Amino acid sequence: MTETDDVAVLEAANGELYAAIEAADLDRMGRVWLDEPHAQDVICVHPGWPPIQGRDQVLRSWAAIMANTSYIQFFLTDVEISVAGEVAVVTCAENILTAVGDAEADSSALSGGHVVATNVFRRTPGGWRLWVHHASGVLASTDGPTEDD
Amino acid sequence: MTETDDVAVLEAANGELYAAIEAADLDRMGRVWLDEPHAQDVICVHPGWPPIQGRDQVLRSWAAIMANTSYIQFFLTDVEISVAGEVAVVTCAENILTAVGDAEADSSALSGGHVVATNVFRRTPGGWRLWVHHASGVLASTDGPTEDD
């Protein structure tokens, strides 16, 4: 398998994480993440949260998020993929459209968010599985503090 | 080399990142990060920032942070290290003591911060080098939303 093949497969694996959240499908989410013998290595940092370690704990956090989200849609941009042997790092910007309250009754209840994510995948016999997800909100409107460049 | 050796070396490599920031030593910081042929893969997400990609751009961001920080000290806790072949993930909590304004004149100008970091290291002939640093502030005071566990 060439590295180009890896990149296409990784882009799909990364998209599957967000598709599972959008569909609020916990079984689908379970297939995204690393399982035994590495289940305890799994780490997830939701925006503003401390890290959650362990596959079961991480999936429980997603179940809670899904239960509290009536509607969510991700538009991924700036997807960067880098492979090193059996590990790959995918970074992307999550441009989020989400419903606050009863979105079906009032379209003005939709709100947007801008989050950046680092997703580390590990190659397994069953394909690339998510090992680490670290997401954080972007507060700055600039590209950083080096405006005097 | 056993995995136990790796863990000790990785803990030191991870500590070196924070020692370089504390010392405001950009050369030392440069030795922490991955270099050619992987310099362009380097990614850094400072708390609240969009990702910065590329070794030169990342080091420039650290130079800006060092220039604007009169005093900073890190107390690392919850350091978790996981190795997969030539890649390792280190997560830790950064308990930060930093100076706001002129700390030497007034000790009340010190402030604290709580940040979590995911640091991905890549094994190189010259040792473990930092590939990805993703840091984000912790807003929640609980361990997550699953308080009904």
C-alpha cells in the first residue's frame, strides 16, 4: 500500500468520526476508535475539558454529548494528514453548525463554532483506528500573535 | 531498548519542552522539535489558537510567546505515555504559574492556569523529537458531563 492510499483511507477514517457524531450513532462511533489490546490507551480531549482516558470512558462521554445535541453538522477544512509507520496524525478545522434549543421550530436557534482537532490514528489489522482526539476552540481571529512578521 | 526505557526517555523529552519555555531558550526549544526531513510536518496548537504548521513557523510562535512572558513555571501532572513503534503520545496537565506585568515588584501579579496537552513524539536517529503539540485550556471544573455515572 502506498502512502497516497493511506492518505485517502485516513481522510475517510477521519470523516467517519464526524459522521458518527452527526448521526448520533454510538455503535458507529465505537468502530472509529481503537479497541483491545490498546483500549486503555485511548485518549479524548473535548473542547475545554480535561482528558478522558480509556475506550469505555471516552465512548461514554460521546454518548452524553449525543444525548445533549439535537442537531450538529461539521464542515471540515484544512485537513492535513501525516503518516509515520503505523501511526498517522490528522489535523483539521471543525466548522460546526449546531442547534441550541429546538432548532426545528426556529432556524435562528442554530449557532456556529470553530474548533481545531488533532486526531492520531493507529494502524490495526482492521484498518486505521482513532487513538487520540484532542479538540479545542479557536478564540483568536488572527493566525497567531506574530502579526509583526 | 525496552519499552520501559522508552518511557523514561520520553518523560525527559517531554519535560525538555517545558524547561525550554521556562528558560525562554529558543535554541533549546529548537532541539525539542522534529527537524528535516519532517520539518514541514510539525504542528503546534497553542491554547485558543488555530494550528501552526511547519518547524520555522512553530519556533517563531514560541519566540513571540517567550518575548511576551516575563516569568512562567510548569508543574506537570497526570503524565501518560503510550508508545506505538516509532511514535509516542504523551498527555499531561500543565499547571502553570505565570507573571502578569512586573512580577518581581509584586507577587500578587502571579496568576495560575490549567492547560492539558497532547504531545506526539517521533523516534529519530537523534532521539525522540516533538512532532505535534496541542494544548487547550480546561474550563470545566468537573471530570466531564457524565456526572450521572
